[in-house]
Amino acid sequence: MKVFMTEYLAIDLARELWQCRRCDHEIGPARGNYKEGLLVYDRDPREIHRPLLDPAKYRLTFSPHPRWCRILEFYCPGCGTLVETEYTVPGHPPLHDMDFDIDALKAQWKDRPPMHEPAPAPADEPPLKRHCHGHSH
Amino acid sequence: MTQQTIDIAAESLSDDERALVDDFLRDNTLFLAPDREIMRNHAHGPRSRDEERVLSGEPDPHALNLVRGRLYAALDETYDMVEQMGTAPGAKWGDLVTGIYTARGDLSAISPKGVVVFSGICHYPIKFIAKYWAKDPTVGLSEGDGFIHNDSRYGNIHNTDQSMIMPVFHEGELICWVSSTIHEGENGACEPGGMPAAAESKWDEGLKMSPFRIVEDFQIRRDLLTYLQNSVRDPKLQYEDIKVKLHACVRLIERIRAVIAKYGKDAFVGCLRKNIEDVDAEVRRRIREMPDGTVRVQAFIDGTLRENCLMKWNFSVTVKGEKMILDCRGSCPEFTNRSINTTLASLKTCLATSYLIYIWPDLPHNMAVFSPIEVLTDENSLLDASFDAPNAMSLTPLFKSFSMPIYAMAKFLYSAPKRYTSVYASHFNQPFTFVYGGITQHSEVTGNFCADINGNGGGARFDRDGEHAVSPIFGYMCDTGEQEFNEEELPVLRLVSQHLSKDRMGFGKYRGGLGYEQMITARDSDVWGFMTGGTGSFHPSAYGLFGGYGSPAYPLAKVKDVNVFDVLKSNPRQFRFDMVELMNEQALEGATYGTYHMGMTFEPAAQGEVYMICQGSGGGYGDVLERDPELVMKDVEEELLSPDLARELYFVVFDEATLIVDAAATAAARDAERKARLARGRPYAEFVADWCTAEPPEDLPYYGSWDDPKVIWAGQGETRRQLDADTLAGIMMPNPKDLRIAELEAEIAELKRRQAGA
Ligand SMILES: [Zn+2]
């Protein structure tokens, strides 16, 4: 059974694997850090958050300062999907962000029906029905 | 003698001896500081004997439900009363709440539209009043008493919020408490407006009211009121809003009496307690539904409002069975002379509010939502500051604290078979607004803040874009106010009021909601000034989710040494009603242009000088390459996004004149970008071997842990220190002006040396 853990990651419970939900690439052991199976790129934040104020005129331009902020981009090696972005400080070890108890997860899903897609958001409240007096004439 | 030695000595005493010691200590306490026992326990207590009697019987659930409905109607009514009558700008636009607590002081229900944090924090002062004042012969507790309070160390978010707290009696017996809280603004601090970034000690922060009785027999005591009015810049505000909060409490009490007259006291007491126990049970059930494990997130705050430095907010959530632990250890230490520290109680209340707004918004709003959750902190850290640390601008870490559970819980809840709300990237999380002070065109002294603090952009969801400038991160029914109304009262004119800020957003498959630009200037007053109290000008404040990007970094921009009203009269075409154009063109003759970080301490503003800020965007969700090209075009058409960014960031190929997408070319461009990612991305092991350093970059002023939460780094360069997280001591920062003076003196010395040499 597959459990959808994020927009791009699933855990295959039987095989205990992190998988890419876009291309089924086997990223790594579910008991480990999925990031270890991804590609990483150190993105200069100015390439994403472009300077809008003229950098020749101003020190602060709406761009993050590249010495104060880097964006680690984690790509699926199978399909190139951007699985995670991590806003961090230069040199800071990437976070082992998702560290789940796989035995507990198996026990939890043992009696749950398999899901074919992630659960939808709860529906917006339906508009209140006006009370009709049924005067049909 | 320390508390510890007292405890150890007390262990060897008999019960009688112990009671004697307790009595002695109670009668000989020099100063009733905040009570650790109260302040460090956020959970609701056990049932009282009365609650046990009522609930162990068989209360009629139908009657309890009718009571609940009547109480919520009363809370809603009193919320509206305060909003309609309140004087504070915060009250007019919804920064308020009314609440009902059990006889023991546990929060049971708040006004449905109200700001949860305000009530979620009031149980602390109520428990203090019950423990100390009720039994004190010089104070006591009677029908018609009203207690005022604002000091965070006794339980509050920051001391610009003031509460009125009243006990409610039935046939001589205390049956509940009611409260009403408003973000008042002005509080007599060293800077006007109640949020002093310049405060260097708690003595600079204005009124610090431990809970005291200002209302007796439903009447405001004029002597105490005068003392309070005498201590703040806006005596009118202080008086009017005490009256407004008192009347809201009185109305709540009337409604409670009517409920008891109709349904009986037991149904009322049972309903209050059941509200708490039902939420507690439901929260435990929901935690059991989550996967067991740990999710780690972190955030960096990039300034103290006085200087720029990087402060780590370390956060992990561990779920095991029905237990949830929020671990904030390894975060930044406290600053002994900066006002951005927060108390543990304020922190917990904001974290709890995050759960109520963003994780389980369908639950009744009370503190039981947080009772099953444990919070771990390092004492004397930014997030659990000592009694002596200033905290008037605790919003700096607290606004982030609403985001931390959002980031972490998305990773626990994505897999859930049933959702209680959408999957949400972070809301924008900075208190961006103008704080102001001075003498108005009506010759009144005032100081307060603009309700634009309520215009934070919403985060993207997993199935749609975020909403623009939708609400503050701490509430959802607050508005940004009517500018015309403000301009009538204040010598402030908005050249641009709320213009969505193009290209400044969290990009993603679904993008964050945008904030808006504001251009503001003073008019009709020669004694006026502004301040701003935000961070995130170097390191973005709101992050994205699952591949989405965060908000950009927002500067403050100024055009000084010019009177824009003269320009508009003589040469209106020179002016640009757009922050980016105005700043980049620099067309106003003689004007000085500059950008600065968002923490501006109070600054006098001459008439016609222009101050500009942007409200922020929420985080984006998902990979930009998955964004529907038609949604990209919609953003371009609505002038939220530049065509260049549509091409270069979203890789959409389109005709700029018609905005018609070339679907095949777009697919090819996106495929090419995916291939480019595969080429530039490096395998993790290889990447971290190069990337990771043993400590923060040497030249970066950094505060907090790096790889080990036990080791706290503080400072930069040669003065950087390592502290033990278990024995943290506060950090004292040098005055930025002293540093600047030293820098300039060194320059002068160097110039003199060169001159002498030449
Ligand atoms: Zn893939």
C-alpha cells in the first residue's frame, strides 16, 4: 500500500520505500532521510526573488541577501520535479524534516482502505437554503 | 534562599510544619511576581467538585447545547459592542475578543469572530487573581469587581493589549469569569503607539499592569483611572476603552444570568466544562490519527528591529500515540536589551492559536486544544525569556510562531484520510504596518498603529492560490480599516493606500496571496513621526510548501528632504504612484532616496516626506513548473506578474499581446527546465560534503544552534561565543548608534592620519 506523504512523495509500506509520486522513482528507504535520494541545488535567492529596486542604487531591493539566505532546491532524480525548497543559511546542514515511525505507520494503515488520491479539502459550507413557503401559484 | 532549597527543606517537614512554613512565606512575600506554577502550565485543570457533581449526573445534552448557543450569541454580541464602540484603531478593525472562563479560570469559549490569542492568554491573570487577590484581605473578590491587566509576564501577548476581567457570582458563589481584550495601542512606552522597538529594558516599555482592581461595584475608580491616563499619551483612549470593555463584560454577565434563569446553574456550569473536555478528547483522537514520528522545521529571523542579525527559530513536532511534543530548544538566546523577547506563556498561546486557525479550525476555540500538547524550550531563550527581559515587541518571534505549526503539520497531515481543513502553505507572518505618533490636526496627542497589520497575504493551498491581503496571521475576522476615516482623525495621507504589489509573491504551482504597497506621508502637523516593526528584509519571512517558494524580502523605502505636496502642485507628472517606479526613477529634485530594513525606530517625519512599505505575500505551494499556464496568464493579465517572470520562472511560452499560450512550446520549455535541473542538481551526499560547515559563516551575526541544539552560537567574528543551551544567559547588544559613531571616528582618525602623512 502507498501512503501519500506530500504533494510529491509517497511511502510504499510493503517495500518500505520513499517514492516519487510523479514518476514512481524509488528515492530511498522509508526509515531513512528521503533527501539523501534526491538531487540538491544551491539556488541564489536573487534568481527567484528578483531585485525590483535597482541594485545599483539600493542595498535592499526585495531580493533576499545571498549571504543571509540560500534556497536549497531538492529535485527528483527521475523526473526533475522540485520536491522541496529549503530556505536556509549558507553552510547550514539540510534538515532531516520527515522522520516517521514506519512500524507505527504500517499498524495504522493496516485497517485503513488504500487511497488512490490524497483526501480532498473539506467542502466549503453549502449556502444556507432559503426556507421556501411553497406557494406554487 | 532559592525555591529549590525551600523545596528540599520542606520535604523533611511534617504536614503541620509545612503548613506553618507556607503560611509564613505567604504572609511575608515581598513582591508577588508572576507565579511560575501558573505561568508555566498551559493545560486546563481537573474538574471542580461542582463540575464533577454536574457532569457525573446525566446532564441533558439538548439543554447544554441550547446553553452553548446562547453563550456564543452573547459572545458575538459583546464582540460587536466593542468593535462598534471601541476607540482604539485595533478595536475598530477587529483586534479584540470577549471570553468566558470556568470558575477555576480555564478558558471555555470566545466570541466566534474574536482574536483567539487574547482570550487564550487571559486564563493566566485570572488564575493569579484567584490565587492571590481573592484571599487577600486588602483586595478580595466580590460581585462587580473588574480587574485590568496588560503585563505579558502575568499572561499577555504584549503590553499594548489591555484586558478587563470580571468574576461572576450566582447566589454568592463564584461560577465563572468573563473578559474583554483590545489591542489598545498607546501605553506610555518610550516610543508612541505601544510597540516600542527602541525599548532597552522593561522600564522603557510603558504601563506594566499586573492584574489589579480598577472597577468596584461596576464603577470605574476615578483615582486609578487618572493614574493610568496620566501614564500614557492618549488619556481619551485609555478612559473610553476601559468603559467599553467594562460594558462588554457587564452585558456578558447579564446574558449569563438570563441563561441561568432559564436553564439553571448546573446546565451553565456543565456546558462550560463540557466545552473544554469535548475539545480535549477530540484533539487527542485527532493526534492518534496522525503518523507517529518527528517533523523538523526551522526559520530565521533577520533582525532585532535595532540591528540585523540572524536568529534561529528551531522547531520540531513529535507525535506518539495521542501525545504531541513541540520542541523549540536550540533557538536563539534572549536579548537583555532588545524588546523582541517573548515569555513562554505568550509563545504557547500563539502556537495554540495556530492550531485553532490553521490546523483544526472547526474546533470550538478554547485552550483545551493545546492541553494534550507539550512544549519544550530553553529557559532564557528568545522564546522563553526571563522576568527581566523586555518583551514589548514579542511579535517578532510570535508572528513566526503561527507559521511553525503550519510548516510542520502539513507534513503530518498530508496523508490523512480525512481533512479538517485544507493543506496550507504559510500565511505571511510579519507585523508590517506603520506605527505613528505626535500631535494631530485636532491638536490631540496620540500614538497608535495602522490596521494594515491585518492585511497579510494568505498562503497557497494544495488546490488553489492564496488570497490577497486577507487577514493577520493571528486572526481571520480583522479588517484593514477605512483610510478616509483615518485621514479625518490623523495628519496622515496615503498617496497609495492598498495597491497589490506586483511580482512580490510566493511562487509555486499555486501562488501565495499578495500583499499591497503603501505610500504614506504626514500632512497638517509639524510634530509627527512614524515607525515600523518588522523583519525579513534580508532573509524572507514566510516560506513555501512542498517545492513552493517563499515571500520575497521586503525593505522600507523613504523619499526624504522633499515636500511631495509641493511636487504635486508644481510638477505632478514627476510623481509616480508606484513604489518601484518612484524609487528607480528618482525624478524628484533634491530628494534623498533610500531603502532600509523594516525595523525603523520612531522617526520624525516632515510634511510631505514619503514612507513606503509592502504588506507581505503568503508562501507558494508546489513546483512552479506545474502551475497551470492559464493561471500564469491570469496573473499577467491582472498585472500581478511581469511577462518576464511568466517566461523565466514559470517557463510559459505565450504571445505577449494576446496572452495566448503556446501549449506545445510551454511543455517543451518545461521539459527542458526539468532536464536542466537534473544536470545542475548534485547527489545529496556529494552536495553536503561541500556545503555543510561546522559553524555559521564567520562574518554573519548568528544566534542559535547550528547542527547541535545543545550548542548555541552567539555573535560573529572574534567575538562569537558558544553557549550551553541548558544554562543560557541573555545577550546584551551594543547600541547601533555607538557602533556607527565608532566607525565614523575610525574613519576620521584614518583621514587625519593620511592628511598628516600628506
Ligand atoms: Zn520523480
